[in-house]
Amino acid sequence: MPKITHLLFDCDNTLVLSEELAFEACAELSNEMLAKQNISDRYTGPGLMSTFVGQNFHGIVMSLQKKYGFTLPTADVDDYVSRELGAVIKTLEAKAQPCINCTPVLEQLYDSKKYGLAVVSSSALSRVQASIKKVGQDKFFPPEHIFSAATSLPVPTTKPDPAIYLHACKVIGKEPGECVAVEDSKSGATSAIRAGIPTIGYVGSYEGEMKQKEMNELLRDLGVKVIMEDWTEFMDCLAKIEAM
């Protein structure tokens, strides 16, 4: 394996506990959308999260159209995405918290200067920036190395599309095999693996031993190299990948 020089972190529920906060706003808009289409199904925040975790809201809108067989004009899609982003950022700026034990590890990595650090997210760039700023993690990442599948690409996409990881590697100037990704979701891990990046699966943000065990098995089945249950395990997990 090539020498690992860069670490690429997902943001939502990997660096920052943001998914639950964000999906509450997403659910309200999703239900409004379904109601206007005379579709009776409704989502709670947790229900939407369990179904579409790892996708940005643009991806969720696309998935809902496909699932329920309707098509929105582009202008309507853009309006929903714009409204969702504003509502989510406001909530994150007020309530976001870092994932447990994450920030000390980032500080250790940053101080060591051994690895380049980047954020690679499906979420809109302004949402990612608001999240890491609120929890004091923005100082660890060069602004030009914060990447968004919704914002950084010529054509917006979402994980599991590997495009955002491939774009990040190109901008950073590294081959995928020189990087390690850290992901908590099926779609995120699939994105990194499809890009050819060795991946650490983080399950510590899931509630309950049963759910963590379920995600452990799911991520391993996808091809995740190492599972991390708590951020205090990160250095050992990274060492295992570097030894492969």
C-alpha cells in the first residue's frame, strides 16, 4: 500500500453530531412536498434519517421523486433545497455538538503535521462550514480542502457517487490509495470505497449496541477495512490500515 499522506473525514455524525438536527428540518419540507403531490406518507426526522442517511437534501428530493413516481420542476427542487439549507444552518449554529472524543484527536493530528486533513461531505458547503465552526473544528482544515458533493462539483451529486472523493483527491494532488477516509454511513462508505480509498467505518454516533453491531457488519460487508467504535481508537485504526 502507498504511504498514507491525507485523511478525509465525512462531516455529519462523523465529526459533528448534526444528522438528527438536520433531518428534523428535512422531514418538514419532505412532508410538505408529499402533501402537494397528494401522497399520504409522512416522515419523522428519525424516519427520514434511517431511510436516507448519508444523502444530502438534493439527493433526498431526487430519491423521493423516484420512490413515489412524481417529477418536480427544477425551480421547485432548487426552492426546497434553498429553504432546507437555511433552516438547517440556523439549527446547527445553535445546537451542534462534536462527536464524542473527536476534537482532541483532530488536534493531535493537526499538531503532528504528519497528515493533510480534509472534509469530504455530501452536505452543502455552507452547512459543513457552519457545523465545524460551531464546534471549533474549522481551524484544523484548510478552507480549500473542505469539499461538498452538493456545492464543489460542476454538477451536484450525493454519496454513494464517488465523484466528490475523486474530486477531493484531484484538488489535493494525491492518489486515492494515499488517503484514508472516515465514514459512518452506507452511502458514504460506498462513495469512498468506489473511489478506491481505504476506509475506516465509524459506528460511535449510532445509538445502542444493537444498532452499532448492525452498522459494523454492514460496513464490513461493503469493504470497510477497519471499524472504529470510539474516536479514542482512531490512531490504532489508522495504524492497522497503514500496516496492510
